[in-house]
Amino acid sequence: MQTLHNSHSTRITNTEAPKPKKRFPLAYIVLVLSFCTFAGSIWFSSYAKKVALQRQPTYERQKRQVQDEIHRLELKESTLTGVQRIRQIASELGMVEPTEASQVVWDK
């Protein structure tokens, strides 16, 4: 009986500790997301620059057109508001230039 008892005691099973499941660390997830964001921003900025370079001649042409129109309007304004033009319109309407005495009265 003794041998039976000894043989039974030697058959003790070792219980292995359950191996923890390998989890994907949060740091790797953050690193991957950061890389994706960085790559996306590089792509977007290069695409935006390409589009801007393609449209730049159009914008420059429109800018020159607007500046030319502004210059034309300024010239037209200067001819319409010039002293000679005002005197011409006043003489056509039968108006007379004020005298020095009337200017003094109005200035006071």
C-alpha cells in the first residue's frame, strides 16, 4: 500500500498560471494614429499647394483686371470732380462764381 500511496503523491499536477493575453499597448495605437494624422496633413498641404499653384495665374489675371478698373474709375472721378469740369457745368447752368465779399460772408 505504501507504494500505491507514493505513486499517487508523485502524480501531483502542476497547475500552470494562465498566460495573460498579449494586449496591443495603448502607446502603439496613439503612435499609429499620430502617424496617420501627420501623413494626412502632409498630403493635404501638398495638395492644397498644388491647387493654389494651378489657380495662381487666374487669380493674378483677375487681380490685374480689378486694379485696372480701379484706376479707370479714379481717372473718371478726377475728370468729373475737376475744377474745370465744375466751372463748365456751372456756366452751362447759368450760375455765377461767387465774389470775394460773398465768400467772406459764408465763411463766417
